[in-house]
Amino acid sequence: MIIENLTVRYGEKYILRNFDLKIDDGEFFVILGSSGSGKTTLLRSIAGLIPIEDGHIYIDTNDVTDLYPSDRNIAMVFQNFALYPHMSVYNNISLNLKIIHMPKDEIRKKVNEVANVLHITQHLNKYPKQLSGGEQQRVGIARAMVRNPSVFLMDEPLSNLDAKLRREMLGELRSFHEKVKKTIIYVCHDQDEAMALADRILVLNQGKIVQMGTPDELYDHPADIFVAGFIGNPPMNVLECEAERDVSGTRINVMNSGYLHIDDEIPEGEMYMGLRPEIIGLADRDGIPASFDYFINSGLDVEIHAKVGDVSIRAVIPKEEIPANLRELHNGEIMHLKVKPGAVYFYNKSSGLIVKEVEYGVSRKIKKAD
Amino acid sequence: MLRSEYRRRKSINVGENSKTYLIYVVSILLAIVYLVPFYWTVVKAFRDSIFANFPPNMNLFSQTSVAYFLANLKTVWGFGDFPLWYFNSVFISICVVAGSVFVGMLSGYAFARLKFPGRDYMFYAVLATLMIPFPVISIASYVFMLDLNWLSTYQGLILPQIASALDVFIMRQYFLTIPEEVELAAKIDGMKPWQIFFRVSAPMAKPAIAAATIFSFIGSWNNFLWPLMEVHSLNMFTLPLVLNFFKGANGTQIYWNQMMTVNILTMIPTIVIFVVFEKYFIRGISMNYTR
Ligand SMILES: Nc1ncnc2c1ncn2[C@@H]1O[C@H](COP(=O)(O)OP(=O)(O)OP(=O)(O)O)[C@@H](O)[C@H]1O
Ligand SMILES: [Mg+2]
């Protein structure tokens, strides 16, 4: 699927401008962005549901720009289900097949097939309002699946479900994709969902592509401070710092509370530093002093929140490193934090773009070994 | 401290309770005020005497008999062209309801969903006509019908009542509350806009259709002024005009029992319509689509 030079506006406001995108066949492609970033707009212009100002859309090498939505060989799942309330589940799912005059027994076979896959066989004769949210969404997905389209468009299909159901559906969507190997374009604003599902993620902000890549690429090399804060749970710590040239490498002044020495040379001056919570550890006495705030226990690790000055810092401490007396810490008590070896990201203060990504601590050891 | 908290709660409860009582008492009083005339209507239709006494005799069992009612019914039904007049009323109301609800649906949908220049201004213009009482434009309508040579015709009675701003308003407001996504889904399923309207949007708007049906039926069924101006020949009379006949030859003596019998006959269709559509009615006038 190819999008070329797509421009969409509402009134005077341009939502997408000269937008280009290429999505491979069979890819599970997730568009991730915060509210109002233009995700729905993008999806709806692919579906042909809103008029576009300029640009072309190709699906399977066909130019579908001027085709009616149903002629584009797509199926769509909507955020609020959008089932036909006055039709039974069976009719909801089979409507499209009826419209294209498929023989009745063939329709029945197909509907039963997808109902089976999605475990809604026992609901086929009910009406949407007799179903729970999760069941309704399954019907919505069934309605899309039954048509065998070349692209599935899904607009935050899980955002109306509770956490447990959402987890379940994540698994089912993924396994559905493994089975059919069809292109799925999936919109969401939840990074966990995106990481769990995607082959590739596009991070959208204000109608512009911020970064695009596999979940691992985005996690390991966030190209922009927006992505850095968005991908990863708990989110990355973003701290102000100042870089000064040093005898061998660079000395980083972290909020005037401590120094970090790195071997790489980076441009001097003020910038943002990104540290994943996982590479922040507890130190005995040296290290950066911080006042303890609270912690959240997940069983596998604890997420400690502490304050350096008024800046809140998250540290994820693996189980084996949790100090025995953690529960005795009082709010406000002084503790010491250190940076463990790992990736540290530096971002330009005004543009937010990456300046340099360095392996803190690791390269230094290798050098010593030389 | 606990005790004072308890007292405070209790006093709130007492306050709530007396409020509830008050609401009940007022509701019951209102219901009685509305029901008494109906009660008297029914009782009077079962009496022989044409006179109305003051204070009215409200005793259900004094001077009443089914035989009297049947006799009244027979007199009324045989009076003039009563069956034809009844038919006129029914026929005109059905046409007005069907027409105005249909027009209201189409234009309400257009005002809610379609995009065209000046849409909202046009809607406000339609809405503004609600503020104009019918008597103000009745003369103009009359002259219009006169020019068309439509006086004393069905079309002359029906057509002016079909343009109902109220129905347009009810339908538009309701369509606005239906999530647009359902219609988009229908587009993807391959329905053309015309089919989307009839097979998806309109069925979802049943409550609003019910409300519009009831309102326009009552409006047309009870309409007195327009038929009074429009109709110049006896065979086009409608029931509200017919009621007038029971004032007697020179209007000095009202035949109350017969008039009340006509009233009962007149009420039947209204009650039927209400019972049939009542299920949807409340949802319709609250103008809110709920799944
Ligand atoms: N029909 C419309 N008319 C005018 N502006 C609109 C319309 N629909 C969306 N917008 C605007 O376009 C922008 C992008 O909207 P869009 O629905 O694509 O965002 P989104 O990324 O899907 O957000 P969300 O996560 O909240 O669904 C928003 O600023 C929104 O206000
Ligand atoms: Mg959206």
C-alpha cells in the first residue's frame, strides 16, 4: 500500500500535508500518536471516507484514490464498534456479502467460519445491545474479516475495552494476523499496544511522521525526544544537562547534582538527556543524591520514584537488586542513584532531535581492557 | 460528633422525603385536573339528558346506561354525513403524518449530515418558522389555495400541513446524536448513500419518527382553524368542524351528551396512535440516541 503526497484539511486547518508512506504487504503496521495527531484522519482518507485535497493512494498497485470506499478492497474496524443496532449479529456480519449478491449458503458458511474464529457463534442471533463491549468489538472485527479484504484498517479498536479484555484481544489480533498474513493498519495511542502488535510502528505527531521502524528500533534508538518519552513503559527519564569537553570525552553536568563521564565526544552546551528507568540503579554513598518519593512493586521488579531537585526520576530495580530495607524508606529520605552501563540519549534542547546516542560505561571498560 | 453527623443525615433524609411527597401530591393533583374533563366526557356520553348541570353530576351510576350510549352513538353516526367526515379526518391525518414525517426525515437528515453551503442558515430559517403562529400566515395560505383553486380539496387541506418545521427539527436533532461511524461502516460495506439513509439511518431513528408521528398526528387531527378557512363544502368537513354542529340549529342549545359521544369517537385514533408509538416516544422527545 502506498500513500503519495496526501493532503487533507478541515476548513482552513491542514491535518496532513504532502504525506508519503509505504506499507509492505502482510505487514502489521501500527500508527501511534497522541490525541488529535491525525491518526483517524489518515485512516479515513485511506478508506475514502473523507474528501482529500491532494495526493494518491494505491492498494495492491491499483490507484484507489477516486474509488468508493467499498470498492477499495479494504475493511475497517471502528473505535466505538459502529455496529448496526437494528440488525442481528448475523446480519451485521453478512451485510456486505449480501450487497455483493453472494449466494446464501456461501454467506452462511463464511459467517460461521469467522464467528468460530472469534468465538461469537452463540451470539449470532442476538442484537448488538445484548452483547458486552468485548463481544461487540469481536463482531466489529468479524464484520471486517468476513470480506477477505487486502487491507484491514483498525481505528483504536481496543480503546473501549477494559485492561483484561484488551490483553486477550491483543493476543487474538496477533494470532489472527499470523493466520491471514494480511496487511493491517492499526491506529492507537497506547505504546504498550503498539509494541505488542506491530511489525512496524509509525509515530505520528501533528500530522507528521516523527519516526518509523520496528518496535525494537524505536525502543533502542528513539530519534526524537517525543518518541523517547512515548515508547517504553515506564517512560524514559528526560533530564536537563550540560555537556562540557573533558580530557578524554565529555563531562555531563546533570542538573548540577552530579556528573557523568562519557568517552564519546558530543557538542558542548545545554541539552536533554534520556535515561531509561532500567539503567538507573541504587548506589551506596557516591552517586546522585535524591529524595525518595514512593515505589510501585510489580513482583518482578520495583519502580522507584525519587526526586532530584524538583525533577521526578523513575528507576526500575530488578528483583535481585532490591534492597532488603526498601519498605523502611520514608518519603523524603535521601538515597543515592547511579547510572548503570547502558544506552544514554542526548537530544537537542530546541529541536528535540537526537544529538548522540552513547553506550555509557560499556565502551569505557572495553578501552581499559585494551 | 458521630451523633451530629447522624442527625445531619437524618435531616437531609427528612428534607428529601418531604420533597418527594410534595412532588407526588402535585403530580396527583395535576393528573386529577387533567382527568376530570375526560371522566365527565365519558359519563355524559352514557346519559340521556342533553343538558349540562352545574355543579356537574359526577356519579358514574346516576342516570347512566349503555343503552343511552348506544342511542347517542346511533344519532351521531346517522347525523349528516358523519361517516364521511370521520373518513376525511382519518385520511387527511394519515396523509399529513406520512408526508410531514417523511419530509422531516429527509430534510432533518440533510441538515444533520450533508454538507452544502448555507446549510445552517437554512436550518435556522426553518426553525424560525416555528415561532410564527399559524393564524399569522393563515390568510396568505388561504389566498394561495384560492389561487391554486384548491379550496375544499384534500390536497388543499393536506399539503400546507406537510411542511412541518417541528418534524424537521425533531429529526435533525436525533440524527445528530447518532454516531457517524455507523454510516461510515455502511459505506465500507458497500451501501450507496441512498441505501444508507433507508436501511441504516432511518431505522436507527425510530424513536424520533415515533415522536414526530405523534406530534404531527395530534396537530393535524385537532386542526380546527385551517379546515374552517379552507373548507367551504359540507362533504369536506373534518371532525373538529363537525363538533360544532352539536350546538343545535341556532347555536343556543348544546346537545352535550351527543357532543361528548363525538368527543369519544374523536379521541380513539389519538389513543391508538399513542399506544402504538408510546414505546419509542419518550426516547424520541428526549432526542437522544442510546444503544
Ligand atoms: N470533522 C472534523 N472537522 C474539523 N476538524 C476535525 C474533524 N475531525 C477531526 N478534526 C481535527 O483534526 C485533527 C486530527 O483529528 P483526528 O481525529 O485525525 O485525530 P486522532 O489522531 O484520531 O485523535 P484521537 O486519538 O483523539 O482519535 C484534530 O485536531 C481534530 O480536531
Ligand atoms: Mg481517532
